[in-house]
Amino acid sequence: MTDDVRNIVLGVVAVAIGAAVGWIARTHLWRRKLRRKQVFFGLPDSSECLLVVSREAGGEGSVHRYDVFALLELAALVKDCGAHAQIIQHDTARQGFGERTEFCFGGPTTNRRIAAHLTSLLPGVAINTQPEPGPDRGSFQIGTERYRMDPGVAEYVLLARLTAGQESRPVFLLCGQRAITHQAAARYLARHHEKLSRKYGRGTFCLLLKVVNSGAYGPDVVELVSDVTRAATEPAPVVRTSHRATEQ
């Protein structure tokens, strides 16, 4: 074997070894990234989760189109984790939480499971559900702060990861002032889950997001207002009133 042939052979071997090492490294990084994603969402391979949707007002079994778009965003996340999703209406989800990961979205007036989760898991959140028009209609009260919506201009949505313990599967809550905010929150979760995983791990969090100018930009422009975990998970302060009779 001449020196030229030997050099060619050694070059080919070096390229093959480099390609193999690169493939192994990329595969390792991909698997580690997938594992972190599965842990954050509570979705190991071949596991099952629930997608709990609201019924559209006035519709018999129908779902608002923006909630359908949110479903598509979440279904893609579930598929990436190698898990399986079951879509159910809110009034048929008569079960506890913690055994299977749950994605639940809607408002307390259209999704009774959302209402139950808010009461038991986010007692510091109060949502104005009065049907009468007014500036506070649909507003969020979180601790001492109130967040009013301006339809099509500024609308708020809660994005929360809630657990009953380290070993239980999480509930992801997407509760907004309008249906388009649910798609915005689902998209935010899909785009930022790695950052959220690094910051919160398997823990509980509750974020307040603002959807900006949805009338022009749809669900694409979303701002993080603040982390409201502490205020949302603590019971709201009790307002005490005096019942003493007024002296005449």
C-alpha cells in the first residue's frame, strides 16, 4: 500500500469515526432534551393524557374554533412526547387529577372543570362572571390586583402548571378572558416549555399573560405580565365588615 492510498484510507476512516461520534452526540442530546420535555409535561412514552375542552355557547357539543386551534397546538406537544391524547368535554370529566396529565382550557362559565380547578388549586384568583356589560366583566382579580380586558386590544390569560405532589401528573390550566387567548397560551407553552422547565422543573407555577392587539395580530403577540404563583395559590384575603347596628 502506497503512502497516498494509506492517507486516503486513514482520511475515510477519520471521517467515518467523526460522523459516528457526531451522530451519537446528537442522538444523546436529542434523547436528553426529549426526556426533559416528557418530565415537564408528565408524559413518558406511550402514556395517556386528557385534553378537556369547553362547549361553545349555544352549541350542542361544538367547540369554539380558537379552542380547536389550541387543541392542535397541544396535540402536537403530546405527540412529540410519544404520548396519546384523549379529548373530552368538560362536563364528562368526572375524575380526580394526578393520575394522568391534563390540559384544561376555557373559562369558569363554559368549563366547569376549570371552575373546580380555580376553586381548589388557585383560590387567590377570582374571575368576574357577571353577564351584565361593564368595565369589570370578565376581569381577573389576583390577590389585590385587577386585570380588565379591552376586547381585541388587551386580553389576559392564566397559564398554570399545577400538581398535587412531586409524583403526580400535572394539570396545565389555560384560562383566558376570550377563546383566542387559549390558543395564545397554548402557543406560548409550546414555544417556551424548555425555559419554563429549567426555571420551575416539576413544580407549580401560574403565569399571567397578556395577548396584545388580537384584532390585528391574532394570538401571536403575547407578553408575560408577571409570575402570580404566590398570589394565585394563596387564599384571597377576607374582607371583614361590621354588623353592629348604627346608633340612633
